[in-house]
Amino acid sequence: MIKMQAVIEVPAFDTVSPLPWLVTSVAAGSWLALDAGCSDEEVGLFVGALAHRLDVESPGGRDEVVATLLAEEILIVAGGLRLLDTVTGMVVVPGCCAGLEDWRDWGQVLTGGSPWLGHDPGPEVEIGVDGGLRVWQDGGPNRHHGQWAGTSVVLPRLVLAGLLRNVREDLVGFLALVEAWTARNGLGENGTALVEAIDRNFTITAPLDLPSD
């Protein structure tokens, strides 16, 4: 069975100035899957990742962090879509500098394209002559050499549209958790604005129009 998940890469947070809300304790560089099953602490981790490396005004409380996010022209976060083959155990994750904001670019595969999925390693989608897809963790000349040699997930092209729709459903469910999280944290109108900004920048609730539709 092939699974596709929206994920973000957990940043290395500043332990001197911790986030002004609880976050789940996971290692920097690990992956957080976003769906309707996330906890409050995982939602807080996502919002913290959005604000990572932004200059937050003193005293750096939750209101200041959210205000800083709302002042940004665009919101981005390291991540993308993770593929998992539950039979073989093979996993392909986004490469360096890939962002969750570009998750819909996977739809290009349905018209014969190959979205940019990051680098170091550089994931790549290979389209076979039979229309099948093989997604390599490290594409190009490194497919069979080095640390990621042979690491790939194979899937029929016909299942991709359904996988992308499932990702959108996961993100819609996660966005509802963000909305509830902002309410519990007393963020008021800024909380509503933050939810709208996340929805807009990560193109979550907009219809997913795929070439096969």
C-alpha cells in the first residue's frame, strides 16, 4: 500500500528563547505529518516552524509571534510530501529547500512533468514507458550510488490523483485543528487571520483541480 503524507521538517529551535506555547518534543530534522489526528503540541510545533528564524519583537510572547507571522508577505516552511510503501518499507522524503507550500506541484506528474522536490538528496519522479511512476530519493546519476542508492517508491500513475486528494483532506483536517488551537490560545482576530494566511499560503481548502478530472 502506498501512502502520501504532507510533512514539515522540524527545525532546531532556540532553547534560550523557547516558543511561548507547548510543542511536542521531537528531534530537529525529523518529519511531522500534518493531518486531523495531530495533537495541540504538534499544531504548536507547526506554527513555531512557520515563525522559525523570523525576528519577533520583545517580549516574544504568543501575540508577538503571531503578529510577526501576519506581517510576512508569504509563509513558507521546509517540507512537502512524503511517500511510503508499507509493503517494502521504502520511504521517500522531500529534499533540502523543498517547501510544503509547493505540495500541489505533484499534480504536474499527471501531465508528464516532474516537479522540483528539493536537493541533497534530490528526489525525482521517473515516468516509465508503461505510465508507471518510480519516485527516487536521490535521482539522476546518484540513483544507484551513495547513501540513497536504490531508495525509491513505485506506484501506478492512476493512484496519484487519489493520493493527492487524500493529502488535501489531511491538510483541511489539520487546518481545523489550527483554528481550534488559536481559539484555545486566546488569539482572537489575529488567530482567525493566521488560519486564513495558512490556508492561503499553503493552498489548502481551494479546489484541487487535477488533469485527470
